[in-house]
Amino acid sequence: MSRTSLTRFAPLMNDPDPNGASKAARDAWIRHGIVVIFPNQLKAMEGLERQLICAIADKNYGKRQ
């Protein structure tokens, strides 16, 4: 087994927690008023909801390519 300068961190590495992102997004909203919308949530939205969110994002961050 080869050793690198990162070998000591191997036990700390975990697969991403699928619920962790949702929990972090919820905490960001409750604690800081930050809204996080994941791409899969945007795809599941109805027409007007999605258009409104995209319009807000375009206004604040610029149009996507």
C-alpha cells in the first residue's frame, strides 16, 4: 500500500450524505435567510413557480449560458 501526505486523512473521508445538503439548505434558511434551490427541485416545479425563480436568479446573478 502506497502512502502519500493525504494518507492520514483517509479515515475522515466519507461518502456524501444525501440528506446533508437538504439539512444544510434548511439551516441556511432558518439561520441566515438564505434560500437554496437544487436543480432537481427546480425541474419538479410548476411553470409559474419555475419562471419566477429563474427570473429572480437571472436578475441577481445574470443569465445562464
